[in-house]
Amino acid sequence: MKFSVERDILADAVAWASRAVPHRPPVPVLAGVLIEADTAGVVTLSSFDYEVSARGEFPADVETAGSVLVSGRLLREIANALPHKLVKFDLEGTKVSVTCGASRFSLATMPVDQYPALPVMPETSGTIDGAELLAAAQQVQAAASRDETLPILTGVRMEIEGERISLLATDRYRLALRELTWKPGSPDISAIALVRAKTLADTAKSLGSGEVQLALSSGQGVDLIGFSAGGLVTTSLLMDGEYPQVRRLFPDSSTITAVVSTAELIEATKRVSLVAERNAAVRLVFSEGELVLDAGHTDDAQASEAIEATVEGGEITVAFNPSFLLDGLSALDAPYVRMGFTQDTKPVDFVGLDKPDGTPKSEFRYLLVPIRIAG
């Protein structure tokens, strides 16, 4: 195998392909990136960890076709460190020579025949705007659990009905719902997929803002989701298990509502929570025309701050985990937030508004469970 390519093209392809290289591979060959060069002048880089696969291809000046398996970590570090010049790859026996300007590296190879076969990309189900997919994935990722003892909650439930996709994520203390549109190959498509939240967010970020092809495949014992754009392809096994029926938790109406400037509430929460002990709550007291935040109910430190609020339906006091509150407010991406209350111990419904008396931006909703206040 022998080919040459520009450094920046190589670095981008290596960065994409190495994303599926596991940090602690169960078998040595999974630490590698598979490099395949063909006589048509295309080089493909691939990685696989038995759950997620990544493939990236780029045009190159191929002198000799072939395939080789080298350390993904080393290849990524070398590609990033090379000068911005032409890079030459040459397989010499059991070593791969990487030359760029005055820099030369020699990498040991691993047995290609021991590398597992990569999953086949399912047939395309439709296309979606990459920027919208990224925004949606980041919004719901904040609510997904990071507790691996409950693996089902580390995923995002993707519900597809025709031209509508709904993304749902929860860690039992908060719930995020984002709805978006796409262009399905079949107008009557209906499917449900449970995707790892980190995989979805990382993939959307890497694919960029162009058109992204989405592919779903369900077969006996194997359920895959695939994404592709601009020569970059990734597949992921879908998670097994029954995701809780969380959509019904969103209230149909609220007895008390409060509208506040999102930026003001974020800044006030950050300041007040400075005196809150670890995992301690920030209390929010809503009354006519005003929201008062306070924290730090000890002799060491206390803080309070009042901001303007439009409150309808009566007064109410709730307490939140400040980190969870900030996650939801940041994800709203709206100048104003409307909070809907049913009881002081029931989940609070957060929706974004473009203006104080505007229509709620229903494409994203955030539900947060209050912390019980002693006494």
C-alpha cells in the first residue's frame, strides 16, 4: 500500500474515524484504525468497537492499493502534529512509513484479518438538516442520565412519525422533549429508536451543518441507526430495553404561570448558588411582579436576589437543583422562559418565549422536578 494526501484532509478523516476507537479495547485489534486504499484513488479509514462504527473516505494519489491496521491513538496524534504539507504513506514489511516534509514516523501494524467486519450502513430512511439535528441533540442530552447502573436512561428515545421526529431524554429528575422536522423517504414512516445520548450528540457535532442522511434498520437480533454526510459514515447499535412512558408527564395546563427573562434568571441563579453547598437547592419564591431567589441557609453564607417576573394564578415557592435549572434554561435558547406550575411538589414545565406575552416555542420543552423544602 502506498498513497499520498494533503495533511489537513488526512487529519480530518483521522479525527472522524478514530472516534469509535475504544479507550479500553476488549481485544488489541480494536485499538486500531483500518486504512484501505484502492486503485480508484480513494482511501477509507474505519474504526469499530462492536457498538459504534465510523468510516471516512477521501481522494488521494494511490500508487499501490492495499490495507493496513495501525494504532488509532498514535495515528490521530501524528496527523494533528504534522506540518501542513503533503503526507506520504508507505507499507514497508510490517511497518507503515508516514512522511511529511522533514518529519518521518514508522508505525507497527496489527493483523488485518483479525479485525471484525464493520456493519453495513442501512438503507437511507430520509434526510435532516445537520444544524437542526445538532441543536436538538444538544438540547436533550442535558437531561439524559450519566448513571451507567441505569443504562436505558443514558439514551435518547427517537420517535419518528411521518415528517416529525421527537427526541426524549430523562434522568428521572428532569425531562427534555425536542421536536423537529425532516424529509423521510416514505411519508408514512413510523419508527422508534433508542440511541445513546453521547453518540447522538457527538455524531451530530462531527457531521456539521449540511444535509445528513439518516438510516434505520431493524432486523432479527440487530438494530442499527446510521448517519452519513460528505463521505463520513457512522453506525450505532440501538439500545435494548423498554424506555419509560415519559411523554405523558408533560401537563396539559398549569394553574400558575410565571414569565421571566431567561438571561436574568440564569445570571441570578449563578450568583445565588455560589453560597449553596454541594447538591443544595436554590429556592424560588414567586409573587406578584417578582421572583426572589435565595440559597445558603447556614451561618456561613447566605444570598438572595430579586428579579422582575410576570406571575399569574397565585403565589408559589419551589426549590431546584441549580445545575439542573441552569441546564434547562440554557437549552431553551429563548429570550424569555415561561414556567408552568400545578403544585409546589410537581414537575415544573419550562418553555421558551420570543417575547414576554408571546406564544410558547413548543418545539422544546423541559420538565424539572422540584426539591422538597424542609418544613
